[in-house]
Amino acid sequence: LDLLADPALTLDECVLATNVERLSILPAGTQQAQATELLASDTMTRLVEQLSADDPRRIVLFDTPPLLAASESRVLAAHMGQVVMIVAADDTPQGSVTEALATIENCPVVLTLLNKVSPGNSGNYYGSYGAHDA
């Protein structure tokens, strides 16, 4: 958000190196009153294009709050080539999943990942994978 709000900042000034080879992080930045507008701006479109054009092998991930909890998440989804929506098993109501998916129906690829599945509810397709006695 700082990079979008301040034209004097450069991408290199905002990206943080990590101790993992070839992994860098661009933090969300300072909370902004106009965050949704900044993320929907042409500046954001250019930033996403720059991030992906610098290295064709680069994978750019945006981690956002839940789709129904923040408008910023839905705006960012519009910039993405793929969206992975994480759904908590036995916690996220089906209606919420349906509503969230409807907000990103124009995204080219939407994948879902079921998280927090308890071992007892996984059926026997994989047998007792991960639960072997010695």
C-alpha cells in the first residue's frame, strides 16, 4: 500500500529479502484509508505486471483476508491469474463458500482447498494414511 500511495517509493525499497534463497516478501504496508481504491488503481495493475514481467519464472502470491471479510481481497482477486480459496472443514458454512465464490466469478481460475479436515472424516480412500501404529 505504501508503494501504491507514494510515487516516490520504488519496488526495491519495499521488498524484503529473506533467509530462503530466491524468496522475497513485499509486505502489505501501512494501513491506508483508501486501501480498496489503491488496490483497484491502474498503479496496482502496473505493479502486478512489473512483478510478473521481471522474471517469467517468478511466482507471485498474494495472501489476503477472507473474501467476505474485506473488500480489498475481492479487488486483489481481480488482478490475479489464479485464486486459491482455503475453506475450513466443519467450520465454514456452505452458504459462505458459495457467496465468496460468487464475488470472484470473473477470475480466470478459481481453486478451492479444504483445510482442517479431521482424520476420522476423511473416509478410507487412502486407508489410514498418516495414522500407522508401529
